[in-house]
Amino acid sequence: MTEATVDLRPTRRVSRITPVGILLWALRIAAIAVIVYGSYLSISSGRLTASQWRDLFVFGISTGSVYALIALGYTMVYGVLRFINFAHGEVFMCGAMVSFYVAAGLSTTSLWTSSPFLSLLIVLLASMLTSTGIAVTLERIAYRPLRGAPRLIPLITSIGASFTLQYIVRGLVGPSTKAFPRMESLRGTVDIAGFVILKSQLVVIIAALLMMGFLYLFVEKTRTGKSIRAVAEDPETAALMGIDVDRAIVRVFAVGGAMAGVAGALWGLVFPSLNFFSGFLPGIKAFTSAVLGGIGNIVGAMLGGVSLGIFESVGPSLVLAGYEIPAFSQLKDVVAYAALVLVLIFRPTGILGEQLAQERG
């Protein structure tokens, strides 16, 4: 009787060349060529000075910081429930709207000029409480009853909740555009290592970094954060281990809403106008940021938001201007979404996304 032999030598994977793979590589090469050549034409023309390039870069970081804060809500909800909460942009808008009315009220008092940072703190807390309350209410009323339903149903519900919040706010405050009151102490610039930064932009960047750092430590180091990560990993096993899954999910919505509230308060420092529809486009861009960084990854959402802000601020002047495209500055949204497509062509999982599926040999 002969014994069966097993070949234990490692097998070498043979990568097959497919038409789709050839097309993707052609797109990658063409994209790199277009970007490099357009950048060369733009920079060599001397259209913008070095200080103007720095201004665009700093503005992109400040705008991207706001996108990153909103994107955190998308990526946290997706990480736990595996669905996209498209009403999150309106959660941000509601916080921004309340921050406007609080700021407008404070601007008529002496506190606005005598204690600007205390005033900003009050505006920030009001916006956070509003957005947190709305996010938790949405979870309880709109999403929890559908938790066992197919993923498409909560997705459609979130779109309906988005329109509902938009038109509730429109009915309460009207369709007119509101202008945030300006704070005199935040006018002017600050020179940091050769970078001339507006004081308002510096406040936005510092506040966003502090909140993102706090969120990272909260999720990674606290007991509550560990329970949220356990529910995201496997809710059934987490429940068997004694974790209250419903409470963990509520906390996810609360934290995501609080981050959107911070973004709403900071929005007035970057873009002084606001109306009932102001949450739609930032919400879409924040979702884009979450996908860009790797959906479900908190650090990826932060990095994706800042990257998207830089792309849409610097990209038109760096690439489109080189090709003499008319009104290139008005095409920043096109550049932002094109950047998303390019990143996904090179890395389909996003900047920090992980490939979970494994190929079977």
C-alpha cells in the first residue's frame, strides 16, 4: 500500500492580465500625465506667487478640517451599522443654524467683544447639543425600528430623513440666507513659520485637530470606545459578552452628531453664509472624504477630509489653470470628485482602507 504524498512547496500565484486591468493601468498613466503636465504649465507660467499658493493650501486645510469632522459621523455609523446615514449632512446644518442664532444673539451683547473665546465656546456647545440631540432622535425614531431590515431600507429612510430635516428648518427659519456675525478679534492674520494664516482659519484648524484627537483617544482608550469597537466587529458576540448593543449604537450617533455640531459652529468662520440647504453639499463632500480615507476608518476620515479640502482648493489653480480652462476656479467640486475617482483607481479601498476579502487559491 503506497502512501499518498502531499506537495508542501509553496505555490506561486500567477497574475493574469485582463482587459479591465489593462484599462485601469492606462487610466492611471493618463491621469498622472495630465496632472503632471497641467501642474508644470501652471507653475511655470508664474500666474500665482508663492504666498498665494500658501494661502490656497491653508484655506484647503481649514475647509478640509470641517469636512473631516462631518465625515467622522458617516464613518462611525458605517463602521457599526454598515449603512450610510445620508441625513448626517442635515444634522450638521441644524447645528450650524442654531450656532448662527446663538452667535447673532451674543453679537448684540458686550460679551461678544470682551470675551470672544467664551462666546465661541457658548456657540460651540449650543451647536454640539443640537446636533447630538437630533442625531440621537433620528437613531431612536427612524433607524432603530429598521435595524433588522435589509440595508437598502435604512438607506432610503436616511434620504427621507434628510429632506424632512431640510424642510422643517425651512419652515422654521425661512429660505433666506443667514450671514454669521463677524468677530473683530478674529480679523487679521498670524505668521507661523512663513505661513500667513487668517486668525479665523487658525481657530478652525486648532479646534478641529483637538476634537479629532479627543475622538481618537475616546474610541481607542476608553471603555466606552472599546465597547463601540466590539459592537462594530461583531454585535452578536458583543451582546453575549454583556455589552448593551443599543446603548453603544446610541453613543455612536451621539459622538458623530457632536462632531457634526463642532463642524457647524466652525462653518461660520470659514463660510459666513448659511441656509436650510447648506448641509447637502458639505454632507456629500464629507461622505466623499470618508470614502477617500477608507470608509469605516476614523483616522482615514480625518485624512480624507483634509485631503479633499486641499484638492478642491489647490487643484483648480494647479492643474486646470495650466490648460487655460475658462472659469477654472468655479470647478473646484469637479476637481474634488475627480480626485476621489483617481484615488479609488489607484487604491480601491481608500487611503487607509483595508482589504478584508481574501483571494482563494
